[in-house]
Amino acid sequence: MTGLVLTGGLVACPLTGAVTVRDVILRDGVISADAAGLPRRDISGQMVIAGLVNAHTHGHANLNKGVADRWPLEFSLTSGGWMAAGRDAQMVYDSTLLGAWDMLSKGVTAVYDLAVGMPAPDPDHLAAVAQAYADAGLRAVIAPMVADIGFADSIPGLVETLPPEIAASLSTAPQDPEALLTRIDKGMGFALPEGITWGLAPTIPHQCSEAFLRGAADLARRRGWRLHMHVAESRLQAEVARQLWGGSPVDRLESLGILGPDFTAGHAIWLGARDFATLARHGASVAHIPASNQRLGAGVAPVQMMREAGLTPGLATDGANSSDAMNTFEAMRHATNLSRLSETTRDHWIDAATAYGMATQGGAACMGLAPSTLRPGAPADLTILSLDTLAFTPLNDPVVQMVTAETGSSVTSVFVAGREVLTDGQPRFDTRALRARIARHMPALEAARADQRAAAEAALPHIQQFLDTRPKPDLGFTRTLPMDPS
Ligand SMILES: [Zn+2]
């Protein structure tokens, strides 16, 4: 029997946002009502919150912080090859562990990692990703991103507009769907450490042929893996869906039988009320990724529309190349603030308690986890915040201040399944050694991917030209803010 009683602290209910002083009893990995025989820890002056869930990130991107200043999504996709290239399993492990450290120090207990899996998942690399999360003590779904069509070839008309040498560097022959599915199945054919499960991420609808997407969903369901896709992340993606299939990406996914309670739509910006109703009807979930959406100029996801359809979106940071900070407190802050930018009434604004529920209950739904409710029977996944910090001085409304002012610097402890995996702000692995290894990796990594990076950078002006000059059909709605030109 293992356990601990946290006593004397405030407890913020993730279901209501209500804050009370009460004991929180951790026993055998879950929250319990029975404190008998357990040691006690006085946490007066601190606050217990449910463990935060990062519902969409990319562990391989943690070595790419700062590479993308003014990149729209399509620059990121053009650069996807070099950003994941040139790594051995140790680099993959260290990249993932760096993100795990970042997220733990921001109060995260569970992570949905869309790890790179192209051209096909590498079992050694996936094992390194899993080991990093296991060593950090985080729960994780590891979903390799897969596709049988390259980015440039998936956009109608793009390759034709490129100079021949640029087209040759970006265009790739499509993979054979059956052969790729076999490689995926083999690459993921090993058991994962406790607390870590598989997902599969056919990355973007139009980068997947019908045969591949149907096969991938079928494989995932036979194996009990969850499914996660980037859906309507940019205006161009919504346009391409109309061009290819005469509807939205959600229409396409529904028609192929891809949607279900195991399915998460990441970003979900350029969708309408009908799409969210479809997702809700199939019991699917949505990962709202507001920092990345802003950083990439992708638009504002209509969170209130999702909620009115009956969805409870999870919150996410995305990978470190498109949000840089792996901060779920910031995700809550962005979610509340962005909901107020459209011309709508105040009752449509996301309040702090709702954002806290999205970051916990919504994220758990994306990952297929039992939600951390801090009530008896729930998993003992929780974070302790010091209230003796600037964010909480003076202490007027702890949940509002957590959402509007907290940066992560108040996080003292994190528990996952009742085990303390961050203590006094320190994870249980050697962070100094990790930083030293990363410093050693970077010159080798830069050298190994230099040619691929140069080729992608040469293509970016042409991608920009395509984006700027393509005819933009009227979608009937917008997800960027209209500004009066006067
Ligand atoms: Zn992503």
C-alpha cells in the first residue's frame, strides 16, 4: 500500500472551479476517502489542481525551438522533413525528455504526443519516445504521424507552380498503402511501459489516400489504438477539402467511417457548426491549440461553437517549433482571451473555470483517460501550486489567477498515479546531464540535416508565392479577424 494525505491546502475542483480547503488522499494510485494509516504532508499556503493534460504535441520538435519566426503552417509542413531528420535514438529520447521536463514543470501529468512516423515509424525511435515519458513519469499516448502522400503533392496545383528543381526536391512518389500499413503495424509491434499507450496519427486528411486512411483507421481499431489527425488547421486545408471532395475535411472523414469516440481532431479551426455537430454525434473529441494557431497565423478556432455542439475541447501547446513554450497555463489563458475577440456577447466568453475544465477533463477525453476529478476513485494525477508567488499575490480568486497570471513558476509538485514525479520543481531525472547531452547533440544534428534544411529554405519563397496568389474561394465564413481597412 502506498499513499499520502495532502492536508491544509486549497483544492480547486476541475468540474466546477470551486475552491475549498480539504484533505486530498492519495492511495494506491487513485484519490481515496480513506486516510487511515497514511503519512500526512502539510501543504498550507498551496493549492491542489487536477493534473493538466497536453492534448497535442510533438516530442521530436523540442530541439526546434525558435526556428520558425514568421512561418505559416505551410512553411512548417515544407520544413517537416529536416525538422525531424538526422537523429539517432538517443537524440529522439533527449528531445522527448526535454519536452517532458518542460511540461512537468508546467503542471502537466499526461501528454498526447504525435511523434514523427514518416516515411514509416521507426521502432527504435518510438521506443526511445516511450522510454523518455516513462522515465519522466508522465502518462502518454504516442501516436506516430503517418501519411502516404507528401505535403507538396497533396495540394492541388502546388507542384506545377514551382521551378523544376524546387518541385523535384519537394515532390515524392506516393507510398503503397498496403506496404506502409504493414510497416506501421510492425514498427508499433512492441509493448509499451505502464501508463503509455499507442495512438495513430494519419497526419492530415489530404495527405492520406482513401485506401491508406481506411486501412489506418481499421488497423488502429483492431489494435485498440486511438486516432488523432490535424483537421482544417489552415484556410488552405479547408479549401483543398472542398476542391478534392466537395465538402469539409470532417465530411470526408465521416464518409470514410473514420470518426468515433477514439478520434481526436487537432486544431479544428476552419470548420463550421455542422462539422462540430458531426464530431459530437460520433463522440469524437477536439484538441484546441490556441498558441500555435496564433503563432502560425492559422486563425481563431471557434471554441464556443464546439461547446454549443456538445464538445468539451482539450487544450494543447503543439510542438515547440510552432508554440515554442510548452505551457498549458498559457493555453488556458489563450483559450479564454481568444474567445472574447469576436463580436459576441459576454456570456459566450470562456471563463477561467471552463478553461481549467478543458485543460483537464477535455484533455482526458482526447487521450481516452479517466478524468482527474480529484474525487474518490479518480486517478491520483494532480499538481500542487505554491500560492506564495506573484501570480497569487494578493489571493483574490485562485482559479482566475491561475488562468490569467500563472506561468508555471508556482508549480512545486506533480503526482501521476499517486507517484510524485516532480518535487520542489525538480523532475526525477538529471536535468543538468540532459542539457549537456543536448548541447553535444546540436552541432551533429545541424550538420546531418543541413542539406535538407537548405533545400526546404530555398522552397519557402515559392510556397509563399503560391499562398499569396492562389484564388481563394469564399468558404462562407472566416476564422481570421476582419479588420476595417479604414
Ligand atoms: Zn500538430
